[in-house]
Amino acid sequence: MKIFRFGEEGSEKPGIIINDVKYDVSSFGQDYDESFLGGDGFERLAAYVEANQSSLPIVADNVRLAPAICRPSKIVCIGLNFIDHAEESGMEPPAEPVVFFKATSSIVGPNDDLVIPKGGDKTDWEVELGVVIGKKASYVSEADALDHVAGYVLHNDYSERAFQLERCGQWVKGKSCDTFAPLGPFVATKDEIEDVDNLGMWLTVNGKKYQDGNSKNLIFKIPYLVHYLSQFMTLLPGDVISTGTPAGVGFGFKPEIYIQPGDVIELGIDGLGSSKQVAKAFGE
């Protein structure tokens, strides 16, 4: 199943994609929140759509796509989870996952504008595979970890490197600016993805490809990440684990390359669609 959300900010509605057609399922009566994802929401939605598909409104292509899920309790990010990205960052591959958070206020729709933050001049891109939790996870084993996963989503883990690396404190400051977490265009349930460990990942800026990786190169795989994180925190339905980015971020080039107002950033992952953001300066 592929679920998405649409509509203007503050009035988003749930939808479903069937054979590449987007349908409005707001009449189902429930948004894609913790209760839906952690309960029997997918089963009830499937039954509802089967009984009502012929009468469901079709969502026009020009309608804004909203974040693919309602604001989760947290976005947990994994840093330096590709060997090539660790190398371009001048850091050793980690012995354990590097964990940091993004504020959920950074979440926006997949095609919403990127706002370069006030005082920021080193805004960078990172295409990432997001894991959406579907069942509460606390102290779960690696063998059982995927039972707690609802599906997967495309995420651009934008970073303001000046805030992240040149200011005191944790990375979260450079990761949590408004608009720094486009999620979508949709969440694909596990059965939609044949092999999550072999997904092409790409990102372009103004049409030039900078990132061209594959999820097979993750240092720490998804079952281990769910297991590992659940030893330190309870993962709730709807929570997103952003699993890391391959090489090709702006910070890794010599000289470094950063996003400028007017730049167009496009990205995608096999089976999870693509998204597009246009950068603008703060206050535009």
C-alpha cells in the first residue's frame, strides 16, 4: 500500500495511491497518525477502499502534497552510515550508530520550498531512506525488528553546516531549521519494496547529479538500527528513522558547495518516488 497526504498546510487530508492514481480517502475518517499506524489502520483502510473505490475522488496532480505522515513524536537520524560519506566528511566509520534528532517542526511536504535559515550560509543536502515505525518498539531484538516497521519514505535531511559544525553543542541545531525535513511523496508499506537493502538513491542540484548511491551500502542495516535505538528510547508508531546518506553532499567537495537561493534540488529512491524543493532566502 502507498499512502500520502495532500492539501494546504493546516488542512491536510489522507490519500492512497492505486496503480499510480491518487485517491482522496478523507471520508475514511482518520489521518495517518500514531493511532492509525500503530493499530489496525492499514487493514481497515484496505477494506474501506475495496468497498468504496469507485466513489473515491481523484486528487489532481497540481494539488500540494503534504508530509506523508502526521507529525511524528520524533525523527531519529543516523549519521555517517555510509562508508563513502564518512570518508568525504573526514571521519572514521563509526563503531556504533551515530544518533541525533531533527525537530519535528522541520517537517514539510516533499515539494515545498526550502528556506535557507536566517544567518545560514552553508545549507547542504542529504538524500536518505526513512523508516516509519508501525508498532511500539522497546528493547526489541534484531530478529524481531522488522515486525515494528510499517514502511519506508523518502527524506531530504537538510543541514546547515555552519550551525551543525561551527557552533558549540550537538548537531541538532544544524538539522532542525524550518523546512529541513521534506517527507514523501508517500509512505510505501514493506510489501511494496522488494529489497530494501538494494535501493538506488540519487540527488541533483540544478539538474547536476551529486549523489548516486544505494541502500546496500548502509553500514548499519535497518533491523539493527531499530533494535539498537530501542535500547535507548521507545520508538512510537509514526516515528521516522532516517538511516543516513551516501557520498556527494556539498560539504564533501573541495571547495565546498552549498545551496543558494533559486537552486532546485531533486531527489529520489527506487520504489519511494521523488521530490523537488526550490531554495529561497529567509524572509523572501
